[in-house]
Amino acid sequence: MPQARQFAGNFAIQVTGKILSVLIGLVSIAVLTRTLGQFGFGEYTTAVTFLQIFGVIVDFGLSLTLIVMISEPDADEKKIVGNIFTLRMISAAALFGIAPLAVLAFPWSHTVKLGVLVGAAAYFLMAGAAMLVGLFQKHATVWRSSLAELVNRIVLLGIILLFSHWGLGVVPMIAALVAANAVWLILTIWLAKTHVRIRPQFDFQIWKETLTRSWPIAVSILFNLVYLKGDLFFLSLLRAPEEVGLYGVSYRVIDVLTVIPTIFMGLLLPSLVADWVKKEKAEFGNHLNRAFSAFVILVAPVIAGAQAIGDRLMAFIAGSEFADSGIILRLLAWALIGVFFGTLYGHAVVAVNKQKLMLFGYAATAVLSVAGYLWMIPRFGMTGAAFVTIFSESLIAILTFSIVWREIRMRLPFVILLKASAAAIMMAYALKMLPAMPVLAAMAIGAVIYAILLLAVGGISVQTIRELMPSRLAAHKKI
């Protein structure tokens, strides 16, 4: 089980790396939106969304299964990693080989279809790099995977800037992903050598065990796919590319925030698995409640801040042509509640090995989401898509929580929810009252106001902050 110092340090490293990657990614989005415009960015978003659908299918639960299998006692890490990585690359080659053919069945433009053909190679390479993150998480060397991703983002931004200078369009911008992701995969494999030398392995007994464990997660992911990517998919089929572009740029901004709970829970999952195997339900519940508190403190100001300065933020990021996407950002920010807590309890469902039970919940959410998208998007466009996304993410969070609650009847720390919400609401009101200023300055002031108010209402204490600093953590204190 990770010690508190180790967990806090690795979370800080990975989040810092991710923040840098996100900032570079936002610059890339700014260049893309200004170069391609609403129509071109809508086509770019459609092609990338289609490839992301195949990327979700390719995962097949292997990423989570890898973390669980190498975290178990006496695991043969070299064999497990080599075989699961080989399985991932073979399945990725097959599915991304199908993608350029499958896109022909849809009524999108030639540009979108050519973008899928070119981008399939990029997503194949990304599938391999993303597969190995669990290895670094297990060994508490997440700085290696963070470094590889950061280099990927820098290379991508450099190519995009060059292509933008040359005035190139949608397909070359997607082609930039191929070069950047090739660098990502090569660097990730090289950085993994300290732990395991990645070599193709074909132990079919391990393949069988892996697939036996991962298929319930895989089926869940297939259902998740419907509500995770359904908004952009159905929007691209039922509305104009310009509307897809407006929705897509807001979605990108929200999407970069969803990596935080994924990182956190990826690091925490080995501890949850160990707690459950040892039947330490009290400690299992403590881990979840601490994560709950951390997520509340993080997500409350983001939602409130989006309501206060969402329009200005989108104009700043994507340009004045995309200012209308601010209303979508304000709506999608509410979906972060479901994203954060769905991720929290979704990982807990894996830890308690109740993935099969959750299949019914994912299936029901998928059916309701499809019905919602088909009814809402033709009538309300991107606003309707956003409301269905909020509903589906919230429903998943409720269902995953209910399954975990059946296993351990823990009490949720609702006090921190009330205090963080109060601080966030006051912060938003203060931002509304302040005179006009650059959006980055407003964000910085908002963060300071929220921190002061949270301290004032007792949402978090100075002592707690000090205890969370790696240098102050006791050597054997659990998180």
C-alpha cells in the first residue's frame, strides 16, 4: 500500500505534468480554432471523435486489468506487462484498421473520412503509450509517463504551429498527431526499461486470464462509450459542422479536467485492491471518503467559476468566433460532478470486483442516453446534447456509488460538500462583482478568494494543508 508521502508526491508529480500538458494542449486548441474556424474545427472534432470511439473500444478494460494484476502479491510483472501490451497492440492494429472502412458508412465530408484514415495510425500509437501508465503508477514513478506525455504535447504543438503558419487544413493537423504519438510511444517504452523491458510475449494462458478479468470492464466501457462520446457523435450526424465546432471546443476544455480524478484513482486503485483483499473495509471506506473530500474541494470552484467567467474564458482560448461556446462550457461544467464521482466509485467497483453487477447500470444509462440524444439534439442542438451528458454522467455516479455502498455502508463527509459549495458560490459572486479584467487575472483572483473562503468556513485547515505536504508526512502514515 502506498505510503502517504509516496502517494502525495506521485499525485503532485502527475498532476503537475498533466497541468503542463493541458496548458500546452489548450494552446494547441487555440491555434487549431483560429486556423480552422468553426467549420474546419467541427470537421476536425468529428474525425477525432470517431477515432476516440475506436480508442475506447480498444482499451477493452486492459488498462485497469493491468494495474490490478501487477498489484497482486507474487505477480510476475515482466510476463504480465509483456503479454498485455502485446494483446493491446494486436487488438489496436485490428480495430484501427477497421476505422477507415467503417467511417465510409456515415454521411460526413471527404475531409472527415480522410482525417479518420490518417488519424487511425496516431490513435494506434497512442493506445500503446497509454497502456503502460499503470506500470509507472504501480512503481510510483509517474514522472516518467508524465514526461513522455509532456514531450508528446510539445512536439504536437510545434508541428501544429508550423502547419498553421503554412495555412494547412484539417487533414494535415490530424497528421500531426501521428508524429507526436510516435514520439510518445517510443519514449514511454524507453522510460519503462527501468522496471520492465517491453518485449512481445505470447503466453496465451495469461491472455486468457487477462480477457477473463477484463471482459466485464470491456462491456462496461462499450456501454460507457455511448454516453461518453454520444453527444459529439450524434451532434455531428444531426447538426452542422459549425455547431459541432462550438460544442467540441467547450468539450475539450472540460475534458482536460477529467484527467484529474482518473490520475488520482489510478494511483489509489492498488491500495483499494489491497484493502479489499485483506478485508480491511474500514480502511477501504476511509480511502474513498478522503478521495471524496478531495474531489469536492477541486470540483466546486471549477463549476462556480465556469458560471461566472465561462464566456470570457472560451473567447480567450478559442477566439471571438467561438465566444458562443461559453454557454456550453457553463452547462458541461455541471457534468464534472458525475465525472469525478463516477470515476471515484467506478474504480471502487473494480476494486470490490462488482463489475458484472454494474453492467446493468451501464446498459441502462446507454439506452437512456441514446434516446435522450436522439430526442434532444434535433430540437435543442448542442444545448440538448449538454443536458443529456449531465444526466448520464450523474446517473453513472449514483449507480456506482449505490453498488459500493451495498458492500461497505460508509458515511459520506457531507459537511465538506456544504462548506466547499458555500465557498465556491461566494467566489463566483465576487468574480461577478469585480470590474472587468483579463480572464487569467480573474481566474487567479478567484482561486485566491476560494482558498481564503474555504479556510474561513473550516472546509480545510492550515494544519491539514501542512500534513498533506510530502515533507511533513510521516514515513509510515497511510493516506
